Amino acid sequence: MRETVSKFLDYLKTEKGSSQNTIASYERDVNNLINYLESNSLTIGKITNTNLNSYLINLEKMGRAPSTISRNVASIHSYFRYLYKNDMIKQDPSSNLLSPKIEKKLPEVLTMEEVDILLSQPSDNDCKGIRDKAMLEVLYATGIRVSELISLKKDDININLGYIKCNDKKKERIIPMGQVSKDALSNYLDHAREIMIKDPGEDILFVSCLGHKMSRQGFWKIVKSYANKAGIYKKITPHILRHSFATHLVENGADLRSVQEMLGHSDISTTQIYAKMSNNRLKEVYSKAHPRA
């Protein structure tokens, strides 16, 4: 069986062009399976669907997470499909294997009070603070992705009419901004950007301290530093203000179709998670506030 694993890994690398991470995961999963099968004296031609299901049950008993088991199912499927297509086995014992259902975790969001505290942290005494304030305000005001935020160009904003133009891979989105974000953006353009840029022809809206386009990781560090300064110790991710934007809109009565349009979701089901989060929040408020809860 070990020889078939080597051939399978070569196939992933040379024919499928799989990434190193994918190959490493498949190698680990398949080798663990083979260790189990060999310990039960099973040869490659005698493996059945029952044997594979027993292995998955064993993983569950070992406390493996559903996501880990699901990844193992994918690895096993790929391995046995390869063996079957190359006539190394007469039938594919993995064809009816099912992955466990993985419950989607609700994303971490900030409360409205936490957003206020976070967005009040940047100083307006220097260019970096003015820029950071504008970036945070625009991100929370529009709910755009961090990758979209750092890719905004100067021509993508219209402060007078109060909107930004966001170009994702599928279509252009026009997203409104509120007065607070417009004021922060105007302050950045009037008092910081021209000082920070190195090339007068630079069209990127928000530049790094070196005067060039900022990286996603660089902005993540900015958010984390201000969160620590504000005493917010939730798990901070680059998307936390986007999730907070959508959740707060739904909590305050925005319809899901409008939120979907602003977020750029192609499927409304992706947006519905924020309705679920809003419902959970209402239940929490009710249980704390109602005298007979």
C-alpha cells in the first residue's frame, strides 16, 4: 500500500498541480488511514466501505473535530478514485463515504459601543493617526473587504455625494458613506495623504508610511494595535469591522437584500448569517432584561 501512496502523491504534484499544503495534508491523512488498515490486517484489494466508515468512527472516538474528519474524507475519496482510475483496485470503496455536517461558526463581531471605542483610538495629531482614523471609519461605514479597502483609488471616492465605488471580481458596487466617515476621509485627504505619498502620481487612496499601497497584513496589525489600546480582547480578524457593519445594519432594521448588495454577496444565504446573529443578540438582550426570562 505504501507504494500506491507515493504514486498518488506524485499524481497530485505533477498532474493535478496541487499545492504543497494540500499534498502534505493528503499524505498525512492517507498514511494515517493505511496505518489503521494495516493494524487490522487489511490489504488494498480487500478494503470495503465498512472498513472506511469504521476508520472515520475511530477518528471521532479519538476526539477529532468534524472539520478534520471532513478533510480526511476528501483525502480518502481522492486517493481511492486515483487507485480505481488506474486499475489498482476493482471498485472504489470510498464512493459512498459521507462527510460529517460542519456547523458554521458565527463570526466574531464588535458591539456598537466597542466600535465607538475602537474608532476613537487613532490620534489626529499626526499623519498616521489621521490615515488610520479614515481607514477604520470607511471600513465600518461601508462594510467593504480589507482587500477592497487597501485597493481603493483616489478616483473611487466621491465625498460630495457620499459614496465609494468598489470593484470586486464580479461587478462594481456603489456604497454610501455617512457624515462621520466623510469627515475623516476629508481630513486625511486635506492634511495627511499628500505628505505621506512619495510619488505625486500615486493613485492608491490609503498609502503606507513608506508612501505605497498598504498590505492586508499591515492593516490587520493596525486594527489589532488599536483594539489592544482600547482594551478589546476579542479575537480580532481583518474582517471584524465588515461583520460588525452587517450585523449592526440588520439589528437596526436594514433588509437583507440591501445588506447583500452592499457586501457584494452573490448568494443571499451568505448574508443570512447576520440575521441569525441579530436574532441571537435579541434573545440575549431579552434573557438579561425580561423579569420572567
